[in-house]
Amino acid sequence: MQSQQNKLFTTWSLFTSVVFVAAYVCYQWLKSTTFELKSFDSLFISQATLDLVSVNAKVSLMYKALFGFSIAGTLLYLFFSKFPLFIQRTQNQLGLVAFLGISALLSEILGVKVGGMLHFFVALFLVGMVLNLLTFFLKQFVPLVIQFFWHPSSLLISFLSFCALQFLYNNSTSFNSNSWFIFGSVHLVFSVVLTQLKLVKKYSFNQVFCLFKTLVWIPLLVFVSVESAIFFRLKFDFFLAYKIVFAALFLVNIILNLFLKENRITAASLQARFALAAIIGLILSVNYHPIITQSTELFELANSANAQLKLFQSHEIPFVDFLSSHMFSEQFYGIIYHAIFGFSNDLAFTTYAFLYTIIAFSALFYFLKFVFKSAWFAFLFIAIFPYLGAYLVNHFYVAFFVFFLFQKLKHQETVKNYIVLFLVLIALVFWRLDTGIATGMAAVVYFLLQAFFGTDKLSLKKLSFSIAIIAFICICVILVLASFYPLEYLLSNVQNALHYIAGSQAHGYSKSTDVFNQQFYLFHFVFPFFAVCMIGTLTIMLKNKESKWLKSSNLAHASIFVFLIYLFNIQRGIVRHGFMESNDSIINTFFFLGCCLLLLSLIHFKNNATRFVTFFSASFIFVITWSYFPMNENNSFFNQFFSENTLYKLDKALNKDNFKGRVMLNEEFNKTEIIPIHSFLNQHLKYKETFFDFSNSPILYYYSNRNVPSYFCQNLQNTIDDYLQIEQLKQLKKQQVPLVIFSNYPKNWFDATDGVPSETRHYMLASYIFKKYKPLGIVGKRSVWGLKSRNWKLKTLEQDTLIEKSAIFDYKKSAHVQFHHFKIHQSILQGIENGKNVHPKVDLFHIPKKLFKEIGVFIQLQTKKPIDNQQVTIQLLKDSLVVGEVKYTEIKGEKSYLVPLSNQYLWHKVQPNFIRILPENRSYTVNFMKDIRYER
């Protein structure tokens, strides 16, 4: 049986090697082929000719590839099958290299840039073959070199050593351009050195690798040395030689390692240390930017920036006093940065955003280590898999921590483990809302499945006691907060948060996809139903211990948990993110992983290599088969490390003459977007006064160092319903807010997010602004308004002429929704007067002057015979001049419609005296109503 399996794997290794080399040869031969029409012997006036495209070249390319691959593959098979060295002890490693090379080649063809990684795999394959050949001549030394050359720990040591060299020689262009070759050379040298150590010292493999365990600290030492240099420069105007700091810290690390001897380390735990350190080294070189260019983004970045402002400047507490969209996950790295360097109104804190990636990838690493039973293969998958971003969304990696806690609870059911599980689930909600909710709901269902269908009985006593302790902790936290804050304030902010959380309708798209109907039904019905069926099937298999199909109960549990997270996360793709943004990974994240885990749980593997290859292959096939193409072309993770590492030219950036701070300012952006507003605010506002942003540019609060007069860091975007608009109005009345940044000038997408104008979406705020504030002029690229009650002494400003134009708001079919909403909440609107038709032939109604004393005014229309999809236009007239229009679409069977009027500037300024309704002669009944919520 064992010989048959060895033969099978030999055949597999041979097959992958043949395919890899043959495909690589064909790729190099044909990759420069173009389809440009160069033959002019015959003239065919066709669509292809008009575009100067040669159809023959397209056809020829396909056949050249097929025939070339067939011939090369046949010759290589005959050569390799007769090559006796190919079936020696390195067959597994050579087959794995060939397999990874095939995936890299496919990725390159499909648009993911793998660059030197492809050539590196070719070189690695050839070096392996050469080493095999040398075993005939040097029978003692070379086989040992080969063992070290292919050993995972040796590869990881070489990688960490290369990280140090890459850091030390960051200013060398030749080093950067030859990084793949240098890494291969370093590894080859290490293999020889390790072999000598083993031969001379007679150490075991594990003892040899233990000698280099200090290398696991290299990524941390790189980070600390760079940050210490920047810290002393910013705080004391003194530059430390950061490379000397690195060398000194590394020497101290070696000395400590010599004196603080550790107990015996197992080979697996040592390899896990190397692998995790290598992943952190990867992330440092790809995601860590010590010096950044100032972002020109004014919207999304406000979540993290305004959180820092509220915390360090206003001394507010996260979640208690304010809320950002992605919760603590976008706050913690800024808190760490500002705790070290002190608070400043720049974006330097975002240089620590890579810490989020480290946390996420650490969770993924330990999960893959659990799957592969190997830290090396976990690292290899993260580093090499070309579609990692399309396969899994990294926001959900932290959910794996919950799975590990369930596994621990399964083996040791204690009150302590229950409490830790509950605390982590609560922490995940505060970490990131979508992650926490999806993981929490998945955890509940997973727990119930284990309780009802598991083979082990759960202790209700321990569970109940744990819940009681968690409840007690929560009550204590609430009591502590209540002792420092008014209870009404806390309840109000809790309600604010709950309204925001329940606001799927506020940001949802009416369509998930424009044209991809097959994908819509596949992703929204077929895949979820399949996931449910597989959860049920695996649960039954786990219940039946004698199932012949199930080979790994641990992977079956992992598959169930992952499928559950997928099912509870898919709503995010249905609501907003997905095909409309060419980001289907939001919808399917964890589904493909669940399928792969399901596959692995049904197969018995004799070694980790075959498990890895099966998982990698299945993952790759799932992505390229079911994902939406074209994907965004980008470099693979591993290739970025070698070709686009962020530490390149660090010497130049940290030079005392070049260093101007952590943020390279965008002078043009600051000149047009930031400085004018900042100067204007400082000139016309008192120290504690602030402004209200109605332009969806909330990061202006951060740059201007002004308090956000809202519970939310993105004050406008997160104010999603009437309740939150009322709460926002309370803040405007309570705080000193004499200025409003009303809009961008000229208006852009952020003044009408998702095609909905801010005056329509936030009609209560708009009506209040129009009633209480007046246009002051254009400052920078924004229209600034001030309180009518304040005497503004201004220099000449460019006037906002756009606001003087008549507004046209189209409510489409929502006018019917508004009518039924206020019908349910009748106490909100109060009738003022019925409309009087003042023209016998057209629908022309007089507007009572008393309406203009109110802040919020609505008009209700009724028609006896509604026409389906008929557009109705309400024109606001000042005598015969149209000063505004409100439109809506009728729905069959719906006679009553309601729309606001006072959310138009000219309604308040011009005070129109008539309303004309089109189409005419429909016999409308008109009622004017006021919103009494402004009076409360």
C-alpha cells in the first residue's frame, strides 16, 4: 500500500514538473505575441481590419500554444521519466515547486503580476535538479545540503535573514533589482552553513535551527529601529543612526538568548515562530510606510481621524461619547501612535495602520496552521496564493479566534473558557461591527448545533453560571459609566448606535447587479443553499461517529463554522458591496474556504504536502471559476515583498536634510482644500466654537482641530433616519455651531451620495439650515454659511451662485413611502391649510404666507385615479417664475403622496406664492402640513 502511494506521488510530481517546465517554455516563447495586423497581401474590410487586428494571429496563438505545449511536454516526460534522480527523496519538494510555479504562471496569464516569483520557481526547480545530480559525486555532503535546502525552517531562516539584508541595504538599487537572486543565494549559503554545523557539531536538525531562533525578532527590530530614529528626530531634533540601533538591538537579543536559556523547544513550535515572524516581515515590507504622502481623501478617512480628535483633544471615550463606522479596528493603531508621539492634526498616525493587517494575518496564519498541521504550509499559502484578497476578506480573519475558543471549549468545558469566549464575542462587536455581528450570530448557531447534535453533553450549570458572570460584568460597566455620565446621555447614545446599526435600507442599492443575472442567482441562492445543506450533512456525519465518509472531524467543525460566518455575512453583499462595485469577494468570502475545508475533511492524507496541494488547487480553481473577471490587476503579496517593498530608499527618506516629517504634504491639496477653511474658521470662530459639515467632507474637523458636533465621526453619512436627524439638531442647538460648510463648490458626488441629494436624504437638517443660516460665500472649494442671528464682518468672498438656481428634487416612488410613514406617525405632521385652486383650467394652488414661519413644511397630494409610473411635477412659482420643482412617480392603486417643500433654499428666500401641478387637469386635492418635531 505504501509503495503504491509513493508511486502515485512520484507520478504526481513527475506530471506537475512536466507541465510546469513545458508551460513555462511555451509562455516565454509566445508571451510577446501581438494581434496587430501586419500582413497586407489581401484586403478584407471587416470590423477586425478597422481596428488593425489580425484574426489569423489570434487563431495562430492558440494552436501554437497547444502544439508547442504537447511537443515540449512529451519530450520532457520522456526525459524526466528516464532521469533516475527525479524519483529520489526530493521528489515531493520538486513536485511542490513545480505546482507553485504552475499557479504563478496561470496567475500571470490571468492578470495578477507575479514578476520574478515565476522565474524564481524555475531557478529553484533547476537548482534542485542540479543538487540531485551532485549526489552521485559527493555522497555524504550534498544529500545533507539538500535536506537543509528543502527544509521549511531553513527556508524561513533564509527569508528572515533576507529581511534584515533588505532593510540594511534599502538604499541599494542593485540589491532591490536583484532581490530574487540574492534571496536564492542567501538560502543556498545558509544550506551549506547549516550542513557544516551539523557535521562539525553533530547537532540534530532541531538543535541546528535553535541556534538561529533569535532571527524571529528581526521584523520587530526593524520596526523599532526605524521608529526610534523618527521619534528622536521629531521629539528632540536628533537623528539616531537607525541601522546602528538595529545592530545594537540584535546584539542585545543574541546576548539575552545566550543567558536566558529556554526550555526544550519542539520542532513544530520553533517552525511556527519562524513562520509567524516571516509573515510579519512580509507585512512590514508591503504595508508599513514610515513616510507617507498626504492623502487627499476627505470622507472615509474621517472615521479614524475624527476618532483620534475626539479621544485626544476632546477627551471623549469611544462608543460612550462617539462612534466611528468600523469601530475600534480603525482607532486602535492611532491610539498607539498618539500615545507614543503625541497628538497632532496630521495623518502620521495612519503609518501604524499595518498593525491591523498583522492582527488579521496572525489569525489567518494560526487557522491555516490548524488546517495544514504545518506552520510552513500556512506561511506558504499566505505568501504565494495569488488571489488571497479575492478569496478571503481580511476583516473577517479575526473570527478564527472564536473558532479556536470553541475548540478549546470542546476539549475543556470550564467556566473560564466560557467567559473568555463570551468576552471575545463582545470584543469583536466593538472591534468591527460587521465582523462582530456575523461572528456572533454564527457562534450562536454553531453552539446550538453542538448542543443538540454533538456527541458530548454540555454542562448547563457551567453555561448558566458563565452567562450570569458576563451579565454581572456588563451591569458593573453600566453602573460605572452611569456614575460618570447622566443616564439620559448614555441611553441617547445607545439609541443612536442602534439606529445606525439597523440602517441597512439607508445605504442599500436597489439592484445588486446590472447585467450579471446568472451570478446574482448563483451567489444569492445556489451558494447559500449549498452551504446550508453542507452544514446539515456535516452535522449528521459528526453525530454518526461511524461515518465512512468523514476523515477529519476537526476540519468538518471548521467547515461548519466558516459556512455559518459566510451565511451571516452575505447580507452585506446583498445590501451594498458586491457586483455593483466589482467586489464579489464581499459576498462570497468564506464560502470557497468552507467548500475547501469540506473537501479536505472527506479525504485521508498521508502527508501535509498533499493536503496543501489539494487545498491550494481547490482554492485556486474556485476563485478563477466563480469570481467576477476582470479582476483588478495587481502584484501578488510575495512579489510586492521583492519588487515593491516599502523600505526601499529608506536611507534617503530618513536623511536629516530630506526628512520633513512623517507626512509628505500635498501642497496643492492643502492650498485649495484645507488652508482656506482652516484660516477662515480660526478667523471667525471662537476657540470652543465649531461648524457643521453638510458637504460630506468630515475630515475637515480633524484638519481644523474643531469638535465634531455629533455622536458619529462621519456626522452626515451616519445620520441615516429621522430620529438621528432630530438628535443631530439637538446637538446643533446645544453646542456652539455658528457655521455650516454646506456643500462642495461646485457640487460633486459627495453632495448626492448614491445619486440622492443631501437636501433630500437629510431633509430635516436642510430645512433647519435654510431657516437658521445664510450663505456667506465660497471658501476654498466649499460653500460656507453662517447663522443669520450673528453679525458677520467678512472680507469680500466669492458668492455661491449655484444655490440661487432653482432646485429639482425627484423623489421617484418614495413619495408614496413618505405618505404611509407619516400616516403611521400621525402626531409628527400637523395640517395647516388646505390648498385652494386659484385657476379654473390648470392645477394652480395658492401658498399661504404663514407656511414660511415654519421650519419644516410638507405638501400632501391626492388624486382620484393614479396612473402607474406617471411622473408628477410640483412647481414652486414666484408669480410666474419657477423657483423650484419637486417630482415623484405615481404607483397603481396609491392615491396619496407626501413630499417636503422646505428643504429648498429658495423656498425660504424667495417665498413662492403659487404651486402648479403637472400634468394638468388631474383634479388634485392639496394639503399643506408642518413638521412639529422642530418645536420639541
